[in-house]
Amino acid sequence: MKNLFLIILTIFSFCLKAQEYPLNTSPSDIPDNAYLKDMNNELDKYVGLWKGTWNGKTLYIQFKKVKDYSSIPGDTHPYYKDRIFGERKIIAADGTVEIDRITNFDNSNPEFSGIGNSTRNANWKRLSFYPENMCGKWGVLDITSFTGTQMTLHFEYMPSFYKEDCIHNAYVAQHGDFPINFPKDIVLTKQ
């Protein structure tokens, strides 16, 4: 009876492992509900708290590796994938906390998610940036340099639709930009 239990357990374990695939496998090449796993710990180097300064402000970004549910557009072919999720905290020069999403890190709707390959440069990595309450305006952060303890980020907007009822339209008309409160370029150091 003990041998039968071990055989069943081994078969069950094999079946579960058979549903795991390397992180860079195309989702179209895996069965439903499979897991694109970071088997080589490629994402671990990004995990942690990062800090940088710009215009007298201090930016903190907390990155976590998360097993995320995904699907091919149209909500078909569900699968899981290890991804980097991030939240930010910005402190003004006078010590005022302008944004703090790190304290209540949102694993279901983070401001930053990725990491993928940049379309601008094959040597760069890219994160998506969805700032809260910006009327659907979003951007990307290209990691243009990475040494292990430092990374350089370049922020760029992605095309989006104009929303007539956006609460920021007057601000955009006056300043020519959304009040995203994020630098165009910044060097972050791992804490």
C-alpha cells in the first residue's frame, strides 16, 4: 500500500511539474492554466526597494516577483506567469509624502508591471506604468542600464485616447502634461 501511495504521489508530482514552462516560452505554446515560471531566477535581480532623486524629490520603487494570472486577449487561453509588480513612494524636498503606494502595495492593480523586452532597444528591458487616476494615460519605463545595484529608467508615454471628462484636462491645457509626478529619466540605487 505504501508503494502504491508513492507511485501515485510521483505521478501527481510529475503532472504538476509538466505544467510549468520557462518564463520566456510563448503563451501560445502552452496548455491552458500552465505556469510560465521564472525557473532561472531572471527576475530576482529587480526585486527589492530602489531609490533615486530628481528635482529635490526622492523616489522609492518597491518591486516584487508575483505569480500573475494572464490570458491571451479576449480572455482566452488562461495561464500564470511570474512577473515584476511595483509601487512607488515620492517624498518632496520638504519631507511631504506626495504619493505612497508602497505602504499598501496593491498586488491586484499595481502601478508598474512587467518585465519584458523593450521595442526601442534589444538590450533594454521594459515595465508598463499605469499611474492611478490618470484617465487611462499610461507609459513605459525602459531600463536603459542595469548593474545589479543601479538601474537607469527612461519614462515615455504611450498613445492614449482623449477623455473629455478627465479631471486633469485643465491642468494639461495649462501645463502641457499630466500631473503624473514621475521623472523622464532617473538612476535608482538598490537599498
